Amino acid sequence: METLKTLLPKLKANRYTFYNLSKRDIESYKDLYQYLKKHQEKNVGLLHFKRAITILESLESLDFLKKYKAMKEISYGITH
């Protein structure tokens, strides 16, 4: 099991993340990031962790999509 704390720096928004997005998309990204930040000490299942890394390393999608999909995958794999 991996902790969420190891992936949070890769998921943080940079100047390209919010480029040409609606306010609703920006808010949903920020809400999901805050949720993950709140649970940063919890473990993430290995399958979800590896899937999130694969999504982040993919080259074909926008920065927002890669990070948002990875955060969704991680949120599904958090063990409470």
C-alpha cells in the first residue's frame, strides 16, 4: 500500500492546468484536490496507485484531464 502523500505533488495545479476551463471544472478540480489533501495520510490500493501513475505519464491528454482522472482513480482506492 502506498500513501497518498507521495502523489500529491504531482497532482498540484500549475499554470497550464486551468487553461481554457469553465469555472465549474476549476471548482470540481479544487474540491477533489482538497478532499485528497484532507486524506493524505491514508493508504491507497496498489492497483489504483499504479493506474494513477499510468494516467499521469500518458502524453495524449491535457494537463487538467490527466490530473483529474488520476485524482478520481486515487479517490476510489483510498482505504479508510
